[in-house]
Amino acid sequence: MNANLFAALQSAFPQDLDACAIECADGAELRYSWRDLERGTAMLANLLVSLDLPPGSRIAAQTEKSVEALMLYLAVLRAGYVYLPLNPAYQAAELSYFIENAEPAVLVCSGQHFGWVSKLAFLAGTSYVFTLNEDRSGSLLDRAAQMSDQHTVAEKAPDDLAAILYTSGTTGRSKGAMLSHRNLLSNAQMLKDFWAWRSDDVLIHALPIFHVHGLFVASHGALLAGAKMIWFAKFEPRAVIRRLAEASVFMGVPTLYVRMLNEAALTHEACQHMRLFISGSAPLLIDTFSDWQTRTGHTILERYGMSETLMLSSNPCRALDGERIGGTVGPALPGVEIRVVDDEGKPCASDEIGHVQVRGPNVFAGYWRMPEKTQEEFTADGWFKTGDVGRFDAQNYLTIVGRSKDLIISGGFNVYPAEIESFLNEMEGVAESAVVGVPHPDFGETVVAVLVAQAGAQVDGAALIATLKRQIAGFKVPKHIFVVSELPRNAMGKVQKNLLREQHRSLFA
Ligand code: AMP
């Protein structure tokens, strides 16, 4: 049997192919039928096939969110190639790392950036650069329009690669998680049952589609159920609240919930038609969880997962499976094994904090072209080390208490301090820097930098921030830079970031 994920999604399309599959909520009032998805992905897949690419070719996309961009992802699966989504906020330094590392055969970008992006790509050996714009113009669709709308889904084995998701920013540290058709399909099928997806569900899709949450969890959920999506290219709290009356499922990062809570229009009545609110990608504050209950009468279901493993644990969906407990990410999902171990690898008792390790058909094959890194992140008995620190309670509900690495999650996006530090340290007059995450009411966490100036140099934090904004994605730029005479260090000479975090924790309170 063909293990191609697209084949499974396609066979879940409803019988009535003229029914609405996706309705755009912002801008033009566009509706896409299931037939449109079928034909559009066939034409795009035929375009890829016509390029005669080697098997396993990577197709990279750095575009704004659009239904056509989603169709491109589906067409890459359909044609049997490997999809590589990239955050459209990435600038030249970041993009060139991904292109050199992944060596995509094809890159799709917005027309606005074609000049510098194509130069980078062609230098790195990419064969084709197409454009796809927010208004559906560009060479990708122009070329696809000339293709046949009949296409037979490519044969794939379960372990064949379907997508590569880069775990963060740039310069050496960012790793490409290799996800197979089996990884994606097994997780999607399990979530379809666990979250009780139905064909009459309507999903509000307001997440970006370059990340596991919006691209896989949300899109696969609706597609595999044959359920309609209301599609927001950008999250806008008031507009989303207005459409809740027609929807039944919403997925968001905690920031989206905080933004909606700030709107007076968020009421019990506005949420009457809703079945399920799901949160993930970053910790949901207990205040947000409780405020949401009070304001809407709904209990947010919090789940936990990551690019390398897809979804790992979830609070229950159906009442018969148990209660949703705020502050926890629920028990392990069916088919997924999670264990919490101490520094020696021995299992921790209930309520004891340790390293979270996981195993299952959802766990990725390894990091793209990084065999040593891959080996380091797996135990000898095959468990993946998530890098998260957590504890199980007596009912086997998992709580994530922090991250062993100093990852900052701002508005659901990962920021690796070492990356920002390397940019800061390159700047004129900067001797050294330390970047930490501090609590932020809107983003959950945000980035703050503390730095030491070179002897005799005058450093202006605001000017450094302005420079950084031209170099890296906005969500990674420190919101504030402090200049100090020295960084706190421990006896081993390591910077004590915990002290810095503590010192600045009320900055945005
Ligand atoms: P990413 O690969 O970008 O999805 O980031 C994965 C990381 O996000 C995980 O390793 C966790 O540190 C964090 N994460 C995801 N979901 C949650 C959650 N519900 N609570 C706390 N942290 C989470």
C-alpha cells in the first residue's frame, strides 16, 4: 500500500468535492472547494515532476501564508519530494544557512524578495527559484496553470522523508528535523481519534504554516477529517472572535489566547458553537487558562510536542478520558511513550523533576546531515532526549517545568540565545553579551540582552536594536539591551543566566 501521507489525506476528501474546503477570512472573500485542492495540488505536483528532479529533492518555501502555499506543501508530498518550510521573517544571513545546509533543488519565495533570494539560492546550487505572492500572482502558479490537472500520487514507503523542519534560527546551531511519511501520518491519525475530529467540524486556522503547529497539527487535523477550515493569513483577534460562531475548533499558541482575552467581544455567547480550544508550542499560563474558563465557559486543552517528535502528550478531549488540568500538558498520547529520568537516566518517581525522553512512531529519524548530533540526542536504548525538563504527577499528567537548554519561546517561536549573542558580539564596541528570556504578558517570554562594552567604547542599546532589526527576524531582536560593567559568572567561569533572568523578570510585568 502507498504510504504517501498525501494519499491518506486525499482519501479523506468528502464525496461532495464541490463542498467548501477552505474559506479565506481576511482580504478577498475566497472559497476553495475540495475539487480545487485536488486540481491545484495535481497541477503543482505535475510542475515539480516536469522539472525532472532527483529523488529526495528538497523543495523549500519562504512565502507568506496563503492557501496556495498550503497547496504547494501538499503538492510536494503528492509528487514524492521533501518539503522544507521557512519562516518568511528570515533575512539573508539566516536564509543562506538553510539553503547551504539543505541544498534545495527548488525554492519558492515572494516576488518582492526574488532578487536577493534567487542570488543566494543559485550560488548554493538551487536549480529553480519560483515566486508566489500573497495575491496569488507569481511564476509558480503561472507555470502550474499550464500543467495537467490529472496526477497519480507518487509511491512512498513509510520511512521515506516527507519534510524537514529546522528547529530554529541560523549559523550552525539550527538543525533540520527529518520527518517521514510514517511520522506525520501516524501522529495525524492518532490525533484525529483522540481529539474526536468530525467531518462537520470547522477549524479556524490562524497559525503560521512554516511550523509544526499550523502546518501539521492544524492542517492535517482538518484535512484528515474532511472538515472545513476558515483561513486567516494573519491572526487578528477581533476578526477571529467574529468567526467563532461558525466554527468548532481553534488552535493557538498561548499568545493568541492572551490577545483574544483582551477583547470585550470574547464572551460565552461568542463561543457557544465551539467544541474545542487547543493550546500548545509554549507554556499556557494558569491565569490565561482560568480567565478563559471564566470568560468563555470553555476549558482550553493544552498539549505538548515539538518539531522532532510531533505531538507527545495532550490533556483529554472527551469527558470520559478524564479532566483537563491547567498547568499540565496531560498524559502521553496513545502510541507515544514518555519517561522522565534523572541525570543518570534512572526513572524519576511521581512529582520528581527530570529529563523528558520519548519514543514512538512519531519520533523523527534524525537531524539532516548531522549524524553525531543525532546520536547525542538519542539514548542507547532508542529514546529521544527532548531537552525539556518536567515531572509526572500520580495520575500520569506531565508538567513541563523548563528547558534544559536556554531556549526562549517568544509568542510561540523559538529563540536561541547563542544565536543573538553571536550577532551582538560582532557589533562595534561590544565585548560580550548574554541573552535571556524574561516573562512578557503578551508573548509569554521575550528577549532581553545584557552586554559589556569594550574598554573606552560607548555603546547605545537602542542603536544596536535598530541594527539587529535589519539582520534577523523581529521576534528574535531583544526588546531591551542593558549595558553593564561585567556579567555575573560562576566559579567555572560560566555566565549565570539564571541571575540575569531573575534581575530582569519584572521588566514587562
Ligand atoms: P518546536 O519544535 O518549535 O515546536 O518547540 C518545541 C518546544 O516547545 C518543546 O520542546 C517545549 O520546550 C516547548 N513546548 C511545546 N508545547 C509546550 C507546552 N504545552 N508547554 C510548555 N512547553 C511547550
